[in-house]
Amino acid sequence: EVKAAVASQMGQADDTIVVHLGYGRTQGGEWLREPCPKNGGGFNAFALRTTNAPGIVTGVELEKTNDFYSMANVQFHNTIEVEVYDSDREVIRESNLTAFQEGGALYKPKAFFLGKKEVQIDGTVVPHEGKDGKEGHAEGETKKKVAPLTMYDPNKIGTFEEAKETLNQWAMTVDLNLCTGCGVCTIACQVENNIPAVGKNEVKKGREMHWIRVDRYYKGHEGKLDPKNPPIRFQPVACVHCEKAPCEPVCPVAATVHSHEGLNQMVYNRCVGTRYCSNNCPYKVRRFNFLHYTQRVDDIPILSMIQNPDVSVRGRGVMEKCTYCVQRINKVRITAKKEGREIADGEVVTACQAACPSQAIIFGDMRRPENKVAQSRASRRNYILLEEANTKPRTTYLMRVNNPNPELEA
Amino acid sequence: MAHNKAEAPIDKELLTGTHTLADMDRIVGDIVLDPSKHNSPPIPIPGAKLLGIGFNASPWWLIFAMGFGLLNLLVVSLVVLLAKGIGIWGNNQPVGWGFDIINFVWWIGIGHAGTLISAILLLLKQKWRNSINRMAEAMTIFAVMCAGIYPLLHTGRPWVAYWLMPYPNILAMWPQFRSPLVWDVFAVSTYMTISIVFWFVGLIPDFATLRDRAKNRWTQIIYGMLSMGWRGSARHWQRYEHASMILAGLSTPLVLSVHTIVSYDFAMGIVPGWNVTIFPPYFVAGAVFAGFAMVITFAIPLRKWYGLENLITMKHLDWMAKIMLATGLIVFYGYIMEVFYAWYSAVPLERSLLHNRTNLFGAPYSWAFWLLILFNGLIPQVLWFKKNRQSLKTLMWVSLSVSIGMWFERYVIIPISLTRDWLPSAYGFYSPTFWDFAMFFGTIGLFLTLMFLFLRALPVINIYEMKELVHQMHDADHDDAKAGAAH
């Protein structure tokens, strides 16, 4: 007999119940002092398996109890309207193939007009020929001044032959067509960066420490949602390393600063923990150590062996966030320097990128046009999350393009 | 001293009853020097008869005991906070600031009445400030003390909170001056220092009065030291007047700047609901509003228990109520404008702000906004009517409502805006914990303890200024008599 809590999920087939088998743990560590399932360990579904029939069990009965189980969700059941294609407010942009191929304002590559010149994706500036040979604007574009995608103009920094190795400009793209919402990026990041597990009670209070999270949205249509089978959309969000980061000017002690390579750096030992940066981050990717979440490692020193020695462990009262795996960047930089060469494309692989089974994350130096991330950013599918905040993030998203069978649509 | 005919005639209602200069010494000085003054009128403790307790409490002891108890609660909260961390509160992601900053802003706001009364009304030569400025200024200092606990201890690592100050260090680091929190450090510390200096300078002649009237040797010595050799000579008075004017001139801009800078904590952020240009004047008006409410809350029982009704008259309460009404209207205008701009701008984020605040059916914290409108917007409107301004009970209720309302205003600004901001996936919630409330009530306890100790140890009304008022009224009487005799 198994007594378990039930969570209804929109879109699940009728008359089915999914029961998860775990690894058989009945008690956890510091944050799971009380036996499972009370403190988040789960329910022992193995009780349904027998050695006679380990693969399948029949004749199971389901009985509803009146008990109440408190669940720790990291996200509300948010819905977004993705049908409005010309809305530049939408956090997940989506299109079908036909509309995408036809083009339109939303599907232009993100080359913006800066005054009368056109700034290309790689930062080169092209004066635009208008009527009468004077500088003008492309057809259909208004006269408004639009900001470029990035503030780093490679023409100003210097050619690659002259540039020192510190002038890589790191960027990342996340392909929403490839993301399946599996969440492995979250786990990989947690393992790589010594992110503490905070336990069910803290997650219930909204204090999970994951630096990258996979947001899940249900797609509605004209304000209505079909609870039976709504399309579900996933979006992994980590610190997008804004060039104009709202978190930087509000830190009173300059604990969050910007590197010459485009990384928004969190300086743990300077942070006094006022949390203004977290309030000011529109993406809400900053995580604060509200309690001493690594107390267990202090108590049992051998547990520090499970931590990554390349990454510092944050103490209580300090803010942390995605660092573009700066430890990996540094490691590669040191190797490249010792060998007297440039860092090659694809040499620096962030933890989330490495773990992603569909290779949805591309990371690299955006200044070389032949690099994968530069080509990805130049794609017509590329868009900026929360563009209207004008934060100029280094992590951009590739719009999801569907190609449904027309007979299904009907 | 001839009555300066160029000045406005003294309002006879500011000091009722006939008084001599010595009366002022006695009425106010005895509160400090005579312990028996704190015993009446006795208040029956509710339920005392049931418990068989035979005595009635003096109001001073009753409230001091309450305040001291809450102060102990504060100490316990602080110890647990330092030992365990900010996690004992309800703050989370996305609500990085909760009760901690709400209470900080609430306390700083309350302090503004004192500075306005002491400084601005001095420069404007308003005589009605004479009897209330000492108490109000004390309130400012204690409120800023209560407020100051929060910026220091709401940080995750309070042991390095001093990094917000620009001191020479081996790290070769300045604080980051673009951050409003650093501006707060300057604003609040300036406010604290100037307020204490102004208050102390004003106290010197009164310390001398107490020194001269004290019977107990130790009392004489202590007040003697505090009065710093005041002899009451003409030169002393001249310097005193100059110092008061200079300090008033320094304090006046503080009334406007301190809360403006506190409002920048929000206005400089990009959170919808925070990035609002009306914040500086609206916060300053709100601070004066809250401050006067607290002054009225104290003045009404104070004048009754210590026989100060002739010094803090109904005229004073009337004026304070009018200022409260005026600033309340500015604040109400601010609420309406915020909501109007949010709608009129048609920016989707701002429109959602409108929904989050007003929609009682859809938004989880909208009840706070409507309570705010009730406490701060609607209830103070009764002060339009003179009958209500003359009724002590009404004034008391209205001022309490305003204090609570001002707390809700910051609640509306902070958690509501943070729980629903840019990304829908990051929407959250905020539930304050026991320790949030404990620390809040603890700071109220600290405030009460300090105020009631002040009541016991220092003259609650500026004796010198009251004597000045007596003198000027005498002169006015003489002039009237002369004018009368001339006919």
C-alpha cells in the first residue's frame, strides 16, 4: 500500500496517474532530518513492486483520502499569451514556419538603426543609402533611434591579431526550439558551482538557490487556456549578464561589477547582503544565502569532497548567481596562454551547455563572426528577453518556430 | 524687553491661564525633579481586581513596563537574527526587502515632524512650536535610532556593514556612490547628528534651570555638567540664539532631503511600482504626515497626565491636525496619481501594477492598498471639521489610523511591487514570520522606552521658550493696557 500526494498536471492524459520510483532513500541529510515523505523525500512507490512481477503490477486500486499534503513549488502556474506575434513584450516568442518565412518586422535579425546608420549583429556599422543618395532609412523603418544589440564595437577594441586574450566577449544563446524542459542544466549547474540544497521548508518560502531555472509556461489563446491540453513552453533562465546591468549601480559596496569580457561579476567577499541587486534584477536570477545553507559541510568536513574545488563556497548573507562558469573560462584561458594561442571556439563549455541533451545552449566568444554563438546571435530567430528593459543581455534566446501539420490545425 | 511691534501679535490662545515665569519652571521642571508627578492619575490595571492586585498603576510605569518588555523582545530578536541570519524573516526571492525596509522607512518618516517643528517653524517665527518642539525633536531622535537598526542589521553580513561608509581602508575601496543605499548612509547619519546637536543645544538653558532647582546633590551635579556652565548672561543668550538659527538653517533642508533620499531607494530601481517620479515629494509629505500623527498621539495623553493642558493647548492640536490634513491630502493625491499614471501610460507592466493594487478579486495583496486608502485617505478627511479637530478622542483615533496607514503605504510599495514584477515566472509571495513582527514591535518598545525615559529625565517642554512666550504675552497685555489706558 502506498499513500501518496497527488498533483494535477494540465495536459496529462485522462485516467492516468504517474507514480515516480526513486532511489529508495527514506531519510535525508541536514535539511531532511525527519523521515520522508514529510520533509520532501517523496513516497515509496517500490512498495507496489514485487519480485514476482517487477515490471508490471495489475489489479491496483486507488482510494481518495481526505489528507492534505503541502507541496513546495518553485513557480506558480503561469500562463502567457504567445499568439500576439507583434508583441515585443512576450517573454517566449514563437511563430509558425509560414509566418516566419514570410518575414515581417519581428523576424528581422537584430540589426538596429543607430541614428542613420545600420549596426549589424557583429557590431559593424553600415551607413544606409536612402533616396537621393542621402543617408536614409530602410523601407518600413521609422525614424526612431534604436539601440544596438551590444555596446561592444569590435572596430573600437582592435583586430583579433592585435587583441590580447582578455578581450573575448562571452555570450550565450539558448535555443527554445531545442529545449525540452528536462532541467538537467539546473542540476549540472548545481553540481558544478557548489550550490546548496536548501530543503523543502526553504523552497516553500521561495528560497531555492538554483542559478539557472527552467521556467514553464502554459500557452493560452486570446485570454483562454485549455486545461485539457495546453501547449507547454520552457525557458531556461540564468543570469543573462546584462551589459547595462540594473544590479550594478545599486550595490552600495560595488560587490557586483562588470568585467572587460562582458561578464557581470559577483564578488562574494565584498557583498554585505543588502539584496538591492536582487530586487533590481528584472529576470530575478540572483540568489541570496538567507541562512547558513552549508552548515552541514562545516559540521562534517569530509562532505567538502563533493564540492568543486574550483568554485568558492558562499557563506551566509552573500548573494550569488550564474557566472558563465567563470572557473571554466579561466581554466581554458590559462591553458591557452601557456600554449601561446587563442582560445578556440567551443573550448569553453559551461556546465549547463555540457549537460544539455539537445545542445540547446551555445556559448562562446561573440566577436568572431565564424563562432557558433555569433552565428546564432545573427539568426533571425534571435531575440532579447525583456528587451524593453534595455539591459542589453549577453544571453539571448532563439525564438521557437513550429511547423504544425495543417491538418492538425484544422 | 520692548515688545517688537513689527512682529505679529501673540496669539493669546497659545498659553491659556495666567502664568508667571516661575510657573513654567515649576510645571515642566517638576516633571523631572519630582518623582511623585509620575504617579497620577492612577490607571486601574484591567483585570487587577480579578487577580487580586491591590494597586493602581501610574501611567508612566504602565507604559514604560510595556515598552521595556517589548525592548527585551527586540534584544532577543536581534540575537537570533545575528546568530541565524536573515532567513528567520519572511524575505525570499523575489521579495528581497520586506518588513525590514518597510519599518526602516516608517520610522524615518515618523522622525520628520520633529525637525519640521524645530527648524522650519523656528525660521518662520511660528510661536506655537514652543511647547511641542522639545518632545517632537526627541521623537525624531528616537525614531531615527529605531530606524537605524534596520539598515545595519537587515544586511546579510552586518559585521561588515561599515563598508557602506567611506573610511580609509587597505582594500582601496570606496563605497559605490551611485547606489541610493550609500546616499541613505549620508542622509540618515547627517539627520541623526544634526538632530542630536540641535536638540542638545536647545536643552542647555533648561539643564541650567534644572540644575538650579534641583534639591538632590547628584541631580545638581549631573544637570550641572550637562548645562555646560550656562550662566544666562547676555552673551550666552546671544550665542544661543545664533546657534539655534544656524542649526535651524541646517536642519530645514534635511526635512526635504532625508526622505527624498530614502524615496530614491525605490525611485532609482527599475521595479514597476518603484520607478515613480512622484516619490520624492510624496514621501516627504508622507513623512510629515506620519510624524505629526505620532506627535499628536503622544501629546494628547501627555498633556492630560502631566497637567500640561495650558501649555499644549487645543490651539496647538488644532494646528497640528491642520498640517496633518494638508500633508494627508498630498499623500492621497500621490496614491491616486500613481494609479492614474499606471493606467494612462498603457504600458503593460504599469497596467499590471494597477491590477495588483486595486483588484480585490485577482491580486493577493490588494487588501493592503484598500486599507491604505481607508486609513490614510478617507479617515483623515474628518479633520476638515472643526468639531473633530477639537475632539481629543477623534484626534487620537485619526492619528493612530494615520500611523497604521503610513505603515501600509510602505507595505503596498514594497511587497506588492516585488511579488509581481517583470517576469511572470518569478512571481512570488511574501509572508512575514514571527521574528518580523517581533522585531517591529521590539523597535516600538525601544521607542517607548526611550520616550518615557526622556519624559522622566529631561524637560519635555522647552522651558526657556515657554518663558519667552509668557514674557511676550505680558508685554502684549501691557501694550493693550496702555492702549486701553490711553483712551
